[in-house]
Amino acid sequence: MTTHDCHRRRLAAVCGAYCGVCEAYRDNSCCGCAYALGCTRRGECAVFTCCVADRGLEHCGECIDFPCQVFMSHASPQVVAKRYRALCRRVDVGTTAWLDEQERKA
């Protein structure tokens, strides 16, 4: 994997968010949870900890328990629904193709 690919994969958060459209990411006040190992501007991310640290997964969509209570309670119901759909798509096409789709949408 190239340096560009590693940087690009940081845009694919474990919870289904696409960091490339986030104002905090674009103005360099946030590097994305994947870069910061789950430490966000709001503190440690329970979703990241559960997914990556505890279960060793790339994203929540790979988890046998998806969607779990940790995932369901991490954001508003509307945001959770959007991220659920994003992770289902990411499982179907893979992270690289999902990132390609997100970049086209942005």
C-alpha cells in the first residue's frame, strides 16, 4: 500500500463516516479517527475502540454483532441510519471502491 493509499484510507472512518466532507478534517483541526487511533476532538471514540482495538476489524460493517448498541448510540438516529447504509455498501464493494464513490459524490 502506498503512502497515498494509507492517507486516503484515513478518510474512511470505522463508523461509516466519510471524513473527506468534514470541515474539521479539511481545515486540519482533525486528522480523522483512523490517524488518531480513536482519539477525537471530543475524546476517545467508543466505536473505534470497540471495532479496532477490541475486535481487530477495519470497520463496524465487518462485525458479527453489527449493528450493536455501541454503534447505534454513537450519533443521532438520522446519522446512524446514514452510516449504517454506508457501511453496508462498504461491505459490498470494499473500502477502496467505497472511497472512490465518496470522492465522486463530494
